[in-house]
Amino acid sequence: MASTNTSSYQVSRKLKQSGIMMHLLVSEWRSFIKHTLLRKQKLPPSQQLDITLDDAARKTFEDALLPLETLRQQINQDAWILRKVALPLLLVYMVVCLFIFPVGKLLSFWVLALPLTLLCLPAGVIKETFFDAYEHYNDQFRHAFIPALAKSFGDIEYQQNGYIADERFKNRLPMGATSFDLGLAIARTEQEDYFCGTHRGCRWELVQANFFNYKHKSTFKGLLLLLELPRSFEGTTVINMRNPVKGAQRVHLEQGEFSDHLIVSSTDQISARSWLTPAVMERLYQLRLLFDGLKGHLAGSSLLLMLDTPNFLSLPPIDIPLTETKPCLHFVSELETLYQLIDTLLAQFPDLPPQTPRAV
């Protein structure tokens, strides 16, 4: 049994290392082509964090990231052999081959030899120069970057292995037997990177989730967002991107930018229209634009949203400061849109506490 576990661990580690190597190869080639060959300027530093966080919160975030940022800078320096020597030599080699090989052999070279050359040589350089440090950086990313990002907002808690209990959402996603099936049969769930917070009295929870059916195939990979509302909703309403669900009537809302992208079905037309106003649907559509897809289930006093995204908080490239990376800025956009959605949902209830600036 011990040998089996050891073997499984070794296979898992090899697969993980292969994934890291492919990530490095793709990102380094992309950066080389974009900034060295095409001479495209790098984007100026984003002001998004400066707008979202005050000076104290920004400094706290940067101080927490200092060890990880120092490691990133060192790896970035160690990559000079790859960027200044190996990749330019490969480019020269390809140009020379255009003039040396006959046309017939040149075709074989481009089809067979060149892909291996473009992968093997850079991979060898990466392995000998900075791969081990980058693997450590990969491990530390989730242990340092994500908690620091969550704490920078002040009112958000983060647990790497936290989760939303299955019974809180599985009954919202029946296994094909009822009318309000969102198209997912769930036999097993995996969750990580759990966030939770409160805004204007509404508690929200966000977790990265992967659902599997009884054939062990993934049926959903993305984020679960569970929002507890201060008012109960009559009936059951489903929001999706395709056809209306069976057993309910389609809710015809006022026309808006969302009309051709989000379809609403409900057992209670009046209640659905009172909650899902055009302003709320526009906020949902803005949230949907941040992801690959969106499904929603509104019942009782909670709204469940399923947001399709294969790479939530993916590892950023090493040539960009952590505070300027897409995972960081994307997460900030998600939180801002979430708070705007809550504000819009509650705007129709004047007896609730008024909106106040969020303390960070």
C-alpha cells in the first residue's frame, strides 16, 4: 500500500512539474515574440489597486507580498540566459535553416524537428537555471499571494481548504429528476480557495469548485458564489444562458444589453420581476463578462451563482510585478462587481440600511 501511495505521489508530482514547464515555455515564448520580435510596449502600471485600496491597505498588501516579490525578481533575473541567449539563437537557427535545407527537407524539418527544437532547448535551459526556484514560487503563490490579496480588503476571510457544504447547494442542483436542474449531475465535488465576507448586511461566500458526475467526468469547473439576502424570494427562479427550464415560465424583462445573453425562468413571475430588475440583470451581465459562463438559482433568501472559469487565480508570468498581474486585477474586478450587484439588489428596498463607503 505504501509503495502504491509513493508511486501515485511521484506520478502526480511529475504531472505537476510538466504542467509548470509547459506554462513557462508558453509564457516565455509569448513574451519573446510580443516584446522582442514585435517590439510591443508593455502595458503601463494599472491604477486599479490604487483606486480600490487606500494607502494603508495597499502598503499592507505590498509588505505581505515582499518575500514572494523578492523571489519573483530573482527568478526573473535568472531567466536572462533563456531570453538573451537561447531564444535569440533559436530564431537565428530557424532563419539559417530556411537557406540551407532544400524545399523537400525543409518541410520535414518544420513539421518534425522544429517543434521539438522549440520545446527541448528552452526546457533544458529552464531546468538548469531557474526551474527549481520557480517550482518553489509556484507553491508559495497560493500560500502568500491569495491570503494577502484577501486581507488587503480588510473585511474578507480566506481559507485555502475552506468549502461550502454540499448540502447547501446540491439541493439547488438536482441530478436530472426535477424541473430546476441546471444541467449538472453531481456525484463528487472538489473545493479550494474559499473566500467570505459581508456587505450591507449580506453575507457572501466564494469558492473554487469542480463537479464530477458518476462517470468521473468534470461537469463544472469554476466558482460558486452564494449570496444570502435580507429578504426572502417567493418561488424559484433560474438564470442561464440558453433555453428556459422546464416546469417554469420564461420571465420577459425589459430589453437591455443582457437580453440576448441571459434567460430567466421562474415559478413566480411577479417575484422574479421585483428582484431581477433590468439594473440587477445588467450587473449580472457585467459579472458574466468576467467569466466564460454564468448560471444562477434564486430561491428562499439566497442567490447561488455558478461562474465558469478554468483558471481562477492562475500563476502569473514572472516578468510582471505581482500587484500588476491579471489574477490580482481580475480578482479586484470580481469583488467590485459583486459589491455593485449587492447594492443594486438592495436598492429597491428603502427600509434597508443605506449604502455606505466600504472600509478597507
